[in-house]
Amino acid sequence: MKPSLLNNEKELKQVLHNLEKLILTKAYEWARNIFKAIMEHIDNIIKRYREKTFTIERKRSVWYTTCLGRIRIGRRQYRDSNGKYHYPLDRLLGMKKYRHTTLGVQDIAIELAASATFRKSEEILRRMTAIDLSHQTIHRLLARAADAYLEKKDKDSKWFQSTGELPDSENRKVPRLLMEADGVMLSLQRSKARKAEAKLGITYEGWNKVGKDRYKTINKTFYADIASGDAFWTGMTLKLHGKYDLAGIKEVIVGGDGSAWIKDGVDYFNGKFQLCRYHLNREIRYKLGSDKETIKSLHESINNEDMDTIYSTLNEAASRAKGDKAKGIKKLRRYIRANASGLEDYRNAITDGCNLRRTGAIEGNVDKLIVRRMKNQGMSWTPKGIRRMLAVRLLSREGKLTYWLNSRNGNIEKHGITPKRINRVIDKTIKQHYIDWFSAGLPALYGPHPSRPWVKFLKSLTEVGI
């Protein structure tokens, strides 16, 4: 009588539990062998088609950090007529001296670090992939990618401020731009100042309805920095100029919470200020508390843009209140008076029939782009670290991170290799390894217990009927 499969249930469960890991380990091992073979084939092609002035010095091996794990690759070192050494295979893969990490790994690591802490990113990569990078290495990769973008941005801003010249533009023509800005205070480390304000600006052309009471902004553009108000709007101007024909825009609406630096943006774009209703309503709730009648009356007066009634309502509420509450109501009155020009609904003056909404998109974007990654969990930053993280998060959102990673590679030496030739090498190498891979077996099936029921069961799963 054959023993029951159920009698060995625990042993079978353990094998099945490890089966996914076993198969994945074998797949990674095969893939690493393929990658190594392809790289060494390409290195041979580089030898054949190299620059005539390049002489071979020696062949050196190095560990490449790839999405498949660490792989030791033997590649040739060349010397040019000036005595300078070159590793064309490294440069072809976007690597520099002492930085043998593929662009694919860099892209994954930086995208992950833009959403999670550096230590958490290290843990996720090790548990979920074959990539083994320390959190310090991930930090350095992010810094290098961000610095390329920030250097270009700062250079363009200085050039614009000194010469007044603007770079080339796509000259997109739109009748109207809606612009919003807000700031978030972030804790600093290793700095005399305790806090720094990360400023975020967004622009969009309008809204599309995507569901019941749900709308999506059209062609949103982001800009963020911890610079002064003037420097921020200068950078925002340069970014928008690269996309729009700013001189041809008839109307620019600048929305915000009433901070002085935000209202300065009105002068930069010859726009109209719109006080964000989210911030206004929050101030009203904080200062008036549970006084529902006063709040209702105040909202009606604001919607009617009746400034006299607004002030009289607040004066009456302040006279009835005492202590800190009275001071808070007076502060609310000063806040509304300072931002009276932004209470008028900009839509009242528009007659082109467009489906427009109030401003207020900035709050959700501040939360998604800054707060979730940079403010929670008791985090603190250096000013340089804030700028780098803001840059990477915006580049990731815009889908431009890979471009700036590539921009760090510099010029690649001429090698005479075409994509078609490389594709032939890849196809040929994979076919050569194909039979060996599929003829390999699972060690668990050919171990010391081939007659056990659970082993026979697994063998039956591997059989293929034709």
C-alpha cells in the first residue's frame, strides 16, 4: 500500500513554500550567465571596431551591480594616444570609474528612494529583488542624479538674471493659465536655522471631468525649491517659458494662501490674485470655532463680496468674544483685509463659456509631492538634501528621471557598434543557453528521497503532455 500524501503534508508544504524562491534563484542564475556572456561578446566586438589610436593594455574583471544581482565581468582596458585609459564597455553601459551600477538599477533605486526612506528602500530592494545596495549608496545615486538637474537649473537662472535672455521655448499658445503656490516648513539638521520652507508651484490650463464630482487638471507643470520668493518665481518663469508663449497668454490667475511671496508672483506674470478658499475656510473655522451663525453669515458675505458686511460681522463677533478668541477673530479680520483683492471670484469676469472651477489644487499636490516623503516620521534635512529630494520627486512625476541619469554619463567613446549588431549578439547568446537552461532539473526532485510521495507528486507536476 502506498503511503498517503496527507501523511507527509507538512514536508510537502515546506517544499512548495520554497518552490517559488528556488525557481526564482535558478532563473536569476541563468540570467546572470546570459548577461555575462553577452557583455563579453560585446567587449570582443568593441575590440574589433575600436578607435585605431586605442591600444589594449590588459583585461580586467569588475563586479557590475545589475537588476539580476552582482555579476563579475571581464572587459578590456585601452590606452589612447595621449596615455589616457578607457573602459569602453563601462561607458557603453553608462558607468564611470568606481561606479559600476547599471542605469536600470539606478533608476529603480532612485524611484524607490523618492517615495520611501533610504533605509526602507535598501530593505525593499533586498527582499523583493536581486539588487543589493546599501542605503548610503542609494543616497549617493540620488544625489548624483539630482545634482545634474540642479546644476543646469541654477546655471539657467543665473544667466537669465544677469542677461535677461530666455532659452528656446515650445511656444505653446493658450488663452489662460492657472497658477497656484504654497509652502511647507521642513526641519533642518546641521544648520543654524531650525526650519526651511519648501515652496511648490503648479500651473495648469483648466480641468477635465473624469467622474461624478471629480475633475483632473489639464497639462499640469510643477516647480519646487527652497529659494527666496524672487528666486522661486524666476525659476518658475524659466520653466514655464520653456513650454508656453508667455507673452501671448491673456490671463494668468495666481492662487494661494495670501503669503507675501505668493502674491509677488502676480507681478511676475501680470496676473490676478485669487485667495485659496481652502485656507480661508480653515482660518474661519479655527478663529470662530463653533459659532455656526457667524460662520454662515460670513460665508454669505464673502460669496457676495460684501466687504462692509464682512468687517461688521467680524467686529460684532470680536466684541462678544473674550481673551484669545477675541484676538483670533481680530487676526482673521486683518487676514481678510490684507487679501481682499483675492476674494473676488475670477470667473465673474470670464465670458468665454469655459467650464472653470475655483483654485485649490495646490493643497493635494503639496501633500503628495512634499509632505508624505519629507515631513512625516520626524525627518530632518540639510538644505542641499531638500533641494535634491524635491528635484528627484518632480523629475519622477514628470517622467524625466531617466533622462537626467543619462546626462551624467558624458560622451561615450566611438566604438562602431550598431543596435542591430548588439541585438544579434543577444539573440544568439540566448539561443545557445536555451537548451542548457531547460534541460536543468530541480534539485529537490532528484535528491536522496526520489521514492517519497511528495517527490513523486512534484515530478508529476513537471511532466508535460504533448
